[in-house]
Amino acid sequence: MFDPVGLAAITMMVDLRDAPHKLYHAVELIPVAPGPLTLAYPQWLPSEHAPGPVENHVGLTISGDGQAIPWTRDPYDAYLYHLTVPQGVSAIRIQSDFITTDSGSARGGVASADLAALSWNSMLLYPYTGPQTQAGAIMVKPGVTLPAGWRYATSLPQEDGVFKPVSLEQLVDSPLIAGRNFREVEVAPHHYLDMVADTPEDLAVSDAQIGQLRQLVGQSGYLFRSRHYGDFRFLMTLSDKVSGLAVDHHESLDSRRPAKFMVDADMRALYGNFLPHDFVHSWNGKYRRPAGLTAPNFQQAVDTSGLWVYEGLTDYLGGVLTARAGIWTREQYLASLAETAARYSHRPGRAWRDLQDTATMAMTLWQKGDGAYGSLRRDGFDFYGEGALVWLDVDVTIRQLTAGHKSLDDFVALFHGAGGDTSAKVLPYSFDDLVAALNTVAPHDWRGFLQTRLHALGPDAPLGGVTGGGYRLVYRPTSARKASGLLYSLGMEVGQGGVVADLLPDSAAWRAGLAPGMKIDQVNGVAYTTAALRQAIRDAQRTTTPVALTVAGAAMTLDYHDGERFPVLERIPGSPDLLGDILKPRNQ
């Protein structure tokens, strides 16, 4: 039992011993005064692009001095709870559970028989007095109980194995992972790789990979010229038994990936930029954050219009650091950039929804995902990739304006290194601040430059950085990346089981009568596989006979004969290779 005597902060104990049953339990003690009280469940989180998972917060009971206290949910805001504290009660006890099954995203917490990842906000209620409530001023002393034999990692400060009290803001920004199969590696001073996994074999990260992470830490220092944390933890939950995704934090990652993510060579080649991307967020998104994404507490709605910087610049810098650290080869980076350039050149939604509106609509688009006609709707990842193309254009333009003497590196050192090394804190900025910093590095009409790209409509992606960098986007019948290429040939994307996931209007797939949600059963008389469809595309180059499909028992024909098409970046003869310069490791 908690002892409320002398309680100066919220005390929160989370019990993960039922993680194998996909249930977490929590007990909170909150110091209170008699009278009306409103408690809040965190709704809008700085690192999220969707609301908190209140639907999975269950089993809620509240008591004081051993007596039950009834509560009522606010009829207009499902994240608020109202109650009256009886006379003589100085602390209330809150008991609740969290269902990790089908939590919908990484933000809520995931669990299996061998591991768990905890987002403290998924179990948390805090006193709320309205918009003026300051989450940074509310102190919480957390604790956790683990299944026998499990170990954990978190960026929360500890002393003799006990968590120190932290602000509510810091607690929500400090996830915890735990598991039976656990490994910690110090990749560089004050930087740790912490992993939990389905099996010990999934933890077998090689010395060479550790060396690449060490290079990542080093290259990030050369780039940002500052660090805004004491220690940083790369928290990795590696499992095929829980939902994936990742959430960025100031002093750690919270990356939940497939079991073989760290040990499979193909995954490392395809997704090598994921971990650097989340690392960059410590500077861009956490330390420097669009003003609209800062709020005094977790109940205030946020303005996501700056996500083209928060995620777009991070996507660009994460990719560059992936190459500079040697996680990707130059060719792998260029192949990834070619895919990004091609995807946003095949985005019919760009004809009506600009990049700025995509960011402003993030909360809705993020939850919807691609879905049917995702390319027409545009999705919550569009401000990542298209935003990255805009920031590549900024980098190349600075290099051109200054004859190579300055680059985006100088902007980053100025803007994200402001104040030098600091503890974890937030330094908000406005669009005007961005423009001013860019003009300090290289005087130019940056306001007009950015506004033009933010509000551009039409079929063409912003490829000025690609061409200015010395490359052009072309399509060839082979690719170094493991990709189907169906979007650039037939004009569709096909998901698991042969189900059509997306479709481009007036494409070969469109003319054949296909639509999102349809299931392709056979290709030229054989059971559908991606390999079978790709072979059929190649075979059709040598004949005028259409590709025969069986879709839900009905016959369809694909009249397409131009072969496979994969995006590739090729050098523009005689042009400076600025992209090559961008990817070179820094050593000072």
C-alpha cells in the first residue's frame, strides 16, 4: 500500500506482470483537497500525430481513505473525469488497467509473453484545472513491477535502482521497455542501445553495426554541434508478436519493429534510415519544436501545420546521417531518394491538396493511413517524404548561393545548436524564425521559396534539389531495392493476399476495372503472388496478349506491354555532384 502521509507529488506504480495477458495495471496516489476535482487522461501528445488511446484505458476505480469515490466522464470531452473529493480526504487512490491488445499504434503500449513496451501516458490521470494547467509543474514519482526474470531500460533518472521524481512532461516523454530477452550496449559515451526481443538471437547485433551506430552518434555531433540531453537511449522492441511503429522522444527512441529488424541484412538495407530519423528528433521536433506543437498540458489541441519541418526536415537529415554514418552506402541512399521522388511524382492528391494542408490535416490523415485511394487523399506520411524533398532543395540552394561555402549543415548548427549543450528542454519557433535563420546563413527570398513549395499544386513533386544536386529521375526495368514497382508500371499497389491497396486514375490497372479492396486470385492462370504478376508484366512485353487476371471469380484483362519500371537517379552529365558532397562524412 502507498502511504499518502507527506505526499508532495503524484505517486504512480505500474504493474507489468500481466503483460503476457496483454494487460497492464496501475495505481496512482494523488494529493488533493476536498471539493470538485477534474482528472485528465492525456489526449494530445508532443510526439504523436493522433489522440491518446483512452478507449483502452479500463477498470477505473477511485477511492479516498478506503471509500469509493464515484466519477463521471465529461459528456463533451471523453478525456476528462469529474468527481467530488469528500471532506477529510487528502489523497485519492486511482486504480486502472490498460489493454495492450489491438492498441492501434505504438503510443499505447504493446506486450507479449516475453516483452513489453510502456508509454506512461496510457495509464495516467492527472489533476486538470483548465487550459492554464502546467504539465511541467506537476511532479510524479513513478515505479514499475516486472515479471520475474525481466529487465528494463528507460531514460528516466534513477538512484540506486529507484526512479527519481520527474515532471509529468518528462514522464510522458520517457517510455520504458522490458523483457525476458534483454541486451544493452554502450555504443558511445552516454549513448546506449537497449533491446528486448522475442528470442536471444534477435539481439545478436554485430560489432560492425555497433560501429555504425557509433559513427551515427559522431556524425550527429558534427552536424548539430550540440546535444540537448545527458544520456540517450536507443530503445528497441523487436518482435513479430506486437504492433509496430515508433514514437520519438527527447532522450530516447521508442522503436517497435519486427523481430529480425536489427539482424536481417535486407531489412537494414531497406529501413536503415529509421533509427537515425528518430534520433534526429531529439534536436528537430523535441528541442526545437514548431510553436503550434507546444502546449502547457496534454489536453490542449495542437497546430500540426509545422510538421513539414518537424517530420520533413527530420526525414531529410535522418537519411543524410544514415549515409554519413555508413549505415547506407551512397547507392542505397540514392535508391531510397529515387523511390521518394517517384512516389510523390505519382500522387494524384497533389492536384488538390498541397503540402501545407497535408500537415495541417495530420491528425485525421495519420489515423486513416493509405487505405482506399490513399494517393488521392494523401496520407499522414506525405509531409515526411515531400517535406524531405523540400529540405533537400533548401540544402542545394544554399550551396549554390554560396558557391559551396555554406550548406544546410550551417543552418542546422545555428538553429538546432542554439544555446549550445543543454539539458532536455523545448525551444519553440515560428515560420518567421526559420526564415530569419536561413537568411543568416545565405540571404535569399526564403519566405517566398518555402511558401511556393508549401502551396504548390500539380503532378510534379518538388525535385529542384534532385536536379540541382546533379541527378534526374528516370525509370528502368530493374532496381537494386527490393520493391514491386507495380505503382510505376500498372499504376497500383497490392497488399498482402493480393488485395489491391491503391490505384492511380487512368492507369492500366484502372482501365482493367480494378479498384481498391479487390482481391486478385490468379495471374495468367496461376495463383497470385507478386512474383507471378511481375513475371506476367515482363512476358507481356513480347506479345500483344493482355495479362489475364481472375478477381473474385471474375475475369479481367490488363492491357499493358511496357514492362517493369523502377525509379532510379542518374547523373546529369557536366553538372556538379552536390548530392555526393552532401553524403560525405564530416570529420570536424
